[in-house]
Amino acid sequence: MIVTFIIIALFIVLGLFLLNGKGAFLIAGYNTMPKEEKEQYDEQALCRFMGKMMFALSFCMLFWPVSELLDAQWLFALGLGLFLAVVLYIVVYVNTGDRFRKR
């Protein structure tokens, strides 16, 4: 349970870091792009979006230690389901519609 709280705290710190528009080097896929391709993307908008998503993932993970405290396995399943749904949403949203391309 302590490890889960440490991970949640780490996600919140990373969320704050990304929300300020910093830390694009932490975003998988973006950090491996060539410089020419990176220039086509709005790095600030991408970082802010990923920061918000880190907060959403942190919220989903809060269900895990609560399920242990209350001895309610359905809370763990709910948190895990929400976590996977948010990850799926992130993958689909970021990779469709050229939302983060500079115009």
C-alpha cells in the first residue's frame, strides 16, 4: 500500500511538471522523434494534456489502496478499469486528429 501511495505521489509530481509545459522528454514517442518532426508539434499543449492525464491516472490509482483498506475487491477492479480506460483514451486521443500539430 505504501508503494502505491509513492507511485501516486510520483504521478502527481510528474503531472505538475508536465502541466507547466515542461518535461516533453518524458513523453514516450515524442522524445524519440527527430528534431525536424518535433518542430511540427505544439510541445506546450502536448505537455499540458499529458499533465492532466497524469492527474486522471493518479485518481484512478487511489481506488487501489482504498480497496485494501476497506477490503472491497470491487474498488480495485473499478480503479483498474478506470485506469485502463484512461490509458486507452490517451492513446486514441493523442494519435488521432492531429490535435497537437502546429498550424
